[in-house]
Amino acid sequence: MTLRRVLLVTHGGRAEAVSLARTVAQELTDAGIEVRVASDEATAVAPSAAVVIESDSAAEGCELVVVLGGDGTILRGAELARAYDVPLLGVNLGHVGFLAEAEVDEVSTVVRAVVDRQWVVEERTTLEVVVTIANAEIGRTWALNEASVEKASRERMLDVVVEVDGRPLSRWGCDGVVAATPTGSTAYAFSAGGPVVWPEVEALLVVPISAHALFARPLVVSPSSTIAIEVLPTTAGGVLWCDGRRLIELPAGARVEISRHGVPVRLARLHAAPFTDRLVAKFGLPVEGWRGIRRRGENGAAP
């Protein structure tokens, strides 16, 4: 019989998360599943039932990465899972938790689903991000939610030119520019005034942050487009953040090219709930009074 393995990722600084991780690890171990914990968080969270593995390769050979935490912790889990094409299942211990599949009061249901392999996999678009200066590459990374080019100092605006598919679009004096996936449309891009995009829509978003320009609206472009953000040589440098986790300094004259990456993040789903229901639940949207559209034959009503 093949040994089943699950990587458990959690927020080591939260007592609730540590306690829950130990409970989940014990229940999975009792069910005959090897539970792994990455070495960089082993001291804080490692349950006695878990196997400690070097962080960079912690997900290798696992069938699932289970994350207990908010979106930040889930994004950390995504880094480990994506490297080995392993599905990620998030349990929300944070506030909104858009990337999570279950809430903390559903943990026993999650454990049972993991034991019984009762999940389906949903692929989410990621971004490839390349930074150059004078045609020389100085950085390369990826993002699940967004890549944001931001000013480095509060006192000065960032002066950039945005390009789409090799053609200049506009010059903006701004606080920054967010390039996002549909998954990231409910994260930083949303806070910056961008639209919510359903996850199954194939598109990329460009959202300026506090731009001083006549044309400074959020844009939705083709998933095959390449977005470039050039930090003009006459302005102060900036910084590039990917998912709020990976940072690259941008000197004046730097160019950031963003396109769809060939490697997605795979999310494990337990529920078939429509994205509309997820929006309503996560944002607490008011839907009282909704009666729906009656179909022909229901109480004699016509559509």
C-alpha cells in the first residue's frame, strides 16, 4: 500500500492555529496518513505526530497541502504546493479568507474529506514576473494574486509608463500599479478600485493606484497579453511586491513585464458553491428580500 502524505501549514504565531494543527495532525495520523511540517515552522507548531521536512521540498511526494490560517498563510502554502504541483486546501482562521475552502468550525469535515479523498481540483491562473534594466534581467518571480509596482517613498509619486502587448498605453504619476489575476481581483486590486472577476474568467487586470491622470481606470486585458510597467529614469525608484510576500527593488529605469505563467496553483475544493455565494458570504453582502426568478410551471407563473 502506498504511503499517503499531507503537508500541514499554519501560522506559528497564533495559539489557536497551533492547537488546531496539532489536533488535525493527530487525526490524520490516526487515519494512516503521514503528516509533514516544514522545518522553518517546526519549532512553533510541529505536533509529535508530524514528520519535519526541509521547507523548500516539504510538499514533495504529498497528495495535498492543508493550510490553517488566513490568506497570507495560504499564500505561503501556495509557494510550497505549486513547486511540486500539489493541490492546496485552505481552512480560514483569518478575516475574509477568500482563498480558503472551509471555515474553522468545519475542520472535522475537512479532515474526513482528506481521509476519504473527497475533493476536486480547480486550477488558478498565476503570473510570471520579469524585471529588467537596460535589457539585463535583475529579477524573476511569480504571483497568484497580484504583482504590484509601488513607490518606494511616501513623499514622492512614482512616474511610470504602462504598456500592453508591446504598445504604450499611458503615463501615470501614481502611488503604484497592480497587475492581478481573477483570483487576485478580490485582494489588493479590489482595494485599489478594481472590478471583481469570476475565477473562471480568463483575463488579467491592470489597476492604477491613486493615479494623477485623465485616463486612469482599471483595465481588463486578454489572458495572453503581456503587461509592462516602466519606471521612468527621471523618477525615484520603486518596489515590486508579488502577493505581498516576494520583494524586488526597482531602480529608476527598471522595466517589469507581467504575463500569464504556464504553471497554475491548484486549489482543492470540497464544495460546489457558486462564486456569487462565496462573494456574499465573505463580504457579508445584503441579499435580504431576494425571491429569485420564477420559472414556468412554478405556482403557475410564467418566466
